[in-house]
Amino acid sequence: MKVIVAIAFVLIIASLGSALVFLMKDKGKSNRTVKALALRVGFSIALFILILIANQLGWIQPTGIR
């Protein structure tokens, strides 16, 4: 489960980085920045749902504050 979450974080950061590159390169003339940011939001929502499902199925356990 840790590997899946780490891969999801890398995808989120990569999408954010590509949005920055598209923003600087296109100067607002195309919608590639919007698509990259929408993809980042989609990855974030998918990660959140995956964590909720994993918690319900018992794949991960909450540890609380120690």
C-alpha cells in the first residue's frame, strides 16, 4: 500500500510540474495547463478514495497521535 501511495504522490507532483511548464511555455495560448491541473485534481481525488477504501477493507490501520 505504501508503494501505491508513493506512486500516486509522484504522479500528482509530475502533473503539477507539467502544468507549470505548460504555463511558462504556452503563455496562456492553449489549454494544456488546465488539462494538466485537472489531471492533478483527478489523481488527488483517486488517492483520497483509495485511502478510504483501503481503510474500510482493513488494508491500512489508523495509528493516531503517539
